[in-house]
Amino acid sequence: MSLLTIVRNAADRLGIPRPSAAIGTSDTQVRQLVGLAQQEGKELSRMGAWQALTREKTFTATATETQTSVIPADFGYMLEGTFWNRTQDRRVMGPLDPQKWQALKTGLFVSIWDAYRIRGNDLLMNPTPQDADAMAFEYVSTYWCTSADASTGRTAFEDDNDVTVIDEELVTLGVIWRFLKAKGLDYSEAFRTYQMEISKAFGRDGGQRFLDMGLDQGGSGAFDPYVPEGNWTL
């Protein structure tokens, strides 16, 4: 769903005139709807690790402390526990806090595990990794919308035909309650509906791991060992 469609759908539900355009309009009410859509998109993208915004970054390490040009342009934050040295088959620990990093830099302490810190949009590693080690981590992207053909990720709508990466219905619901609040109107029911839909969306986003509390009758048995009932011997 495009920005223009989001604004039009919100206008229909609010009972106000549908605009013919969104970006660049002189209509102050439409401009407000666009501004609220921008705000909602940004805030939704920061609520958590939506699967649609989750990316994998792979790179080849150099034998230097600073791994140049590793942090992606759309880097929001790294997902904890996903940074691995695939060549050495071990996890890269971190992020280190400034105190631990500076303690390591004194030389009085030595890290026995690969560790990292992000500072000044640079990825720093200690100890210095081996040249050409394969590294990988997952992160949450800041590109919550894209151009109409999905070729260009964006941190804000720039065109009426730009589309959201996150569920557009959530953006629409966010625009509605924010508009009512901005106008000094009762927005409690609109906000309640919005919160319920957010909760449901997070609950099913990316699927949920199957948890069997019984005997796994037709569940995930293909992946788990089967222990027969009764006595058994080797």
C-alpha cells in the first residue's frame, strides 16, 4: 500500500475529504496526515525486530581493529547473539561497553574470545581477527519504506507511490488515532484498536516456534529423538 493510499484510507475512516495527492500538497490537513504517517512509520520501525526489517550482513574480516565499511547504511541496531565468526565457528561477544573496551586497550587485560564494539559508526574488534575470516550478523534496518518498485530503501516517504515494509494497516491505524489526538478529539477507542492490532502483529510476526508439552503426536517429531515407553536396553 502506498503513502497516498494510506492517507486516503485514513481520510475515509475519519470522514474527511480524500486527497488527490499527498507529498507536496498545500492542503494543511493533508500535510498533517502525511506528517503523521511519517511519524507512525518511524515509530513502528523502532518498536522491535520486525522480520520484514531484519537483515543479514556478511563480510570478510581484515587483520585490523577497525573493520572498514562494515556497518550498513540502513543499520539500526544489531540483534544480540547473532554475530559469529563462521571461519572459526565461534560467537563474537559483545557489544563491549566503553569501560571494558578501554581496559582491553591498556594491555593489562586480554580477551580470549572475539569481541566487538560499535563506535562512531565503525565496527571495532578485539583481539584483531585473522585476515579473511568470514563474519556475519543480523541487524534491524532503518529502511521502513521503499520506492514503488522496492529498489530503493528509505527512512521516510518521499513520493506518493512509496510503500511501507511494515504492515500498512498498522500505519493507517496509527495515523487515525494520532490525527484524532492532534485535533483534540476522543481517540481512546482508535488507540485501543491500534494497540490490539500491534500486539497481534508482533505475536505472529515471523512465525512462532512450536512448543510441544505432550508426546509430540504428529508435531515436530521429525526433528526430535523418539524414546519409546517402557523398558529398553542397548
